[in-house]
Amino acid sequence: MILKPQVLDLRIILFFLGKIVLGFGLMMALPLLVSLAYGELVPVFDFAIGLFVSLSVGFILVVGARVERDVDVTWMHGMVVVSMAWLVCMFLGAVPLHLSGHWKSYLDACFESMSGLATTGLSLVQNLDHLSHGANLWRHFLQFLGGQGIVVVALSFLVKGGPGAFRLYVGEARDEQILPNVVETAKFIWFVSLVYLCLGTLLLSLCAYFSVGLPAPEALFHGFCIFVAAFDTGGFTPMSQSVLYYQSPLFELITLIIMIWGSLNFKLHYAVWTGHRREMIRDIEIRTFFMTLTATAVLVALGLAKWGIYKGPFVLMRKGMYQMFSAHTGTGFQTIYSPQFLTEWDPLALFGIILAMGLGVSVCSTTGGIKMLRLGIILKAFREDIKRFMISDSSVVTTRFRHLRDLFLEDRLVRSAALITIAYISLYIFGALAGCFAGYPFLQALFESTSAAGNVGLSCGITQASMPVFLKIVYILQMWAGRLEFFSILVLGGFIISYFRGK
Amino acid sequence: MNIRLRNAFHIVSGICYEIFFGLVLIVWTGALCLAASFLYR
């Protein structure tokens, strides 16, 4: 028998949802201040309206659903709050974007908002090169908030620690706790991000000023935006030509290194920053990443070399390697135009890029996709099964692997990794079929679908304002499900069903 | 104070190590791309 949720369950969910919305709304103050600093008056009003709407919604939820401080937050509450928070924040984050007039409809602004929050980077903006600094900053800041995790933001400022906080944290696909206290974990994630924010913005701004030749205030603005997009593996850029706009190999090199930083597990950052540097070469995620990086690089390089589109070997290396890293780390920066993937790239190279996009890198990082820990566990399980055939029946096989500590390969780990992997592959194929239904060829549809569900952001040309409305909605759902890694969304579905059919 | 200095040292060396790690990956994949392009020359 399915139990119907009680009023208290709804109040707990709405109360914590309200707190997250309040924290999210407050973040709109930053682009508002930036618009004021640049003397852009219309965007100031756009963000003031967005701020007012968000704070009103948050305030109504918190006051209307007020619960006791020591209320028991269950796993179900945490999961439902997180999955709903991402949808509500998408709608609220889209308000100032829609008011700017650079998006054809509110749905397009919602697409942009979800793309930013899920650190995807697919964009439906019109005339990006003339977008106000405030709105442009908000697009990038959405990636920062989504990359950190909306719940991590709320945990840092608005929610007290405890089991409830941990359940919210896990709901956001961050099942690895770095420090014993979840609020301390959230603060450490902020610490790593802010240290790299200062360093990366400085490097990119200097490069934009000296190497690209941008004026100092613009160099700083571009440096900040590109850092945020690279570290949070988002992929938005302030200009419509993506990273190609800067025409600087040094700029590309710096963004490559920042993308790699962003794709590493925050727990691994903690290990390396506390003197345990050997973890970097012992960890199963990094070892698997090295293997898949090699495999996809070979596919892309062979495909491009066979096709002969790039005349010199160094041009091939620069173009092929950049797109490949961008795909594997889930960033989505491009140094070629979107249609070139189809018109100039060999299908083998395209397959390498799709594979890289689907795999992702680390759990507890800002990347999307299947992730190397899961792939590593599945490969280890294969090896263990083969080993069983090679030895006598009476022998017992145990396999260990290193993921920041020694772990045994247990059946439940393999099962969990396999289930999530199957879910991701199904999501990629579902989006590809939706693309085929809209009239696009399968390879093109698979490319865009994998990019959306893997939270990557590379585009071969499907994502544009004129694409069918149902495909926009499919991609929004893919980005949402891909970022939250399914479970909290499935629990939300279960909650809705139990509300209507429970007794 | 010593603990703080040691922490700062670990953080700075950790960042340098992560930059080095990134460069190793970039050089490795770059070498693979170059090898492939020479293969088809």
C-alpha cells in the first residue's frame, strides 16, 4: 500500500524549498550591481524585478510553511526539495533574461537558465554580442551557482548542518562528503572555487589584456566569465564565437587547464591540497580518465587526420585536442563553428567527441555524464568476472580499488554504477530519438542529445531559437535529469504518484 | 602559525601539482594527435 504524504511532509518540503529560493534570489543582487556599475539602467530594472519576484516567492514559502527547527528531514524530503528547487530556480532565473528581450520567448529564457544552472552551455540567446554586461554576467553566474550546487549555496548561508542538510546535499548528486560536517564540506567547496576563481580570473584577464588586446575593464569581465564557465564546466561565453573569438593559443591553453581543474573531484582537490599528492595517480577515476582520454583522443585524431581537413599537424592538434577536452570535461567551449562538426569532421572523430561527452569525468565535481568512477567500477567488475573463469572454483576472488581510500568491489557498488550508466545511455538515446522525430539525422540528433544530457554544451547546430518547442522541452528535461543524476527526480515522481494515489 | 604556514604551503604546492597534472594530460593528448597526423601524411 502506498502511503499518502502528510501535510507536515508538504510543509517541510516547501519550507526548505523557500530557503533555497531565498538564497538563489539574493544572488541576483550581483548582476544588478554590475549593471549599475556599467551604467546599464534597463537591466537594473530587469534584475530588480527578478530579485523582487524571487524573494517574494521564497518569503511566502518560508513563512507559509514554517516548521520547527529540529524537524526530521527524511531522504524523501531532501530528494523532493532538491529536484523541485532546480525547476523553481530555472523559472525564477529566467525572469531577468526574458525581460532583457534577447530571448524569443520565456521558454527560451528558461532553456538558457537551466542550461546555465546544469552547467551545460547550450544557448538560445539572440544577438549575444550586444547583450548587456548584467545579463551576460547572470548567464555565467548561473553556471557558478549550478556548478557549486544550488543546495551547497543554501547550505553555506541559510541552512544549519545536521542529517537534514546532508540529505539535501546528497539529493544534488553530491554523495561524497569531504569533511565530517556537511556545512564544512559546502564551505570547502566554496574555498577551492574561490581560490581558483582569483587565480584563474587573474590569468585569463592578463592574457585577454596583453595577448588578445581587450581594454582592461573588458579583459577583467571576460576573464571572470570565461573562468566561471571553464571551472564549472559550463561553456557559456560572453561572445557568440565562443573561445574562437579570442584567437589566442595561450588563452586556449589556460582554459584547457581550468577545465581540467573543474573536472576533478572536490575530494581529490582536498587530498592534494592537504599534502596527499599521490592520490592523484592512484585514484581509479583519474586512471580511468587517462584511459578514456587516450581512447577518445586517438579516435578524434585518426578521424581528423584521415579526413585531411586540417593541413598542418599542429592545426589538427590545436583544433582536435581542444574540442576533445571540452567534450570530455563537459565544458562545451568551441574553437570551431557548430556546423563545422558536420560539414568538416569525419564521422569517426564525431563518434570520439560523442563518446567523450557521454562519459564525463569525476563524481563530486562540476562535470556531467556517466563519470569515470562508475566506468572504472564496471571495468573492474568485468576483470573480476574474467578472473573467476581463470582460477579454480574453490578460490575466492576479491578486488580492491583506490578511490581516496582502499575500497572492496562489492556487488552493490557494481549494481549502482551499472544502473546509473544504463540510465544515462537511455537518456542519450531518448533525446536522439526525439531529435530524429523532429527531422534531424540520427548522428546529429545523438550529438546534441548527448551534449544536453551529459551537461556538455557542444552543439552541431540543432540548438537554436527556431528549433521545435517540444525538442527544447526535451533538452531542458535532459539537462535537469543529467545534472541531478536521476534519483532525486525519480523520488519526486514517486512523491507525486503517492500524493494522488496513496491512502 | 606554523600549522597555517604548512597549510598554505600544501595549498600552493597542490595548485602547482594540479597545473602540472593538466599540462601532462595536454602534452600526452597533443602527442597522440601529432602521431596520428604523421601516420596519415
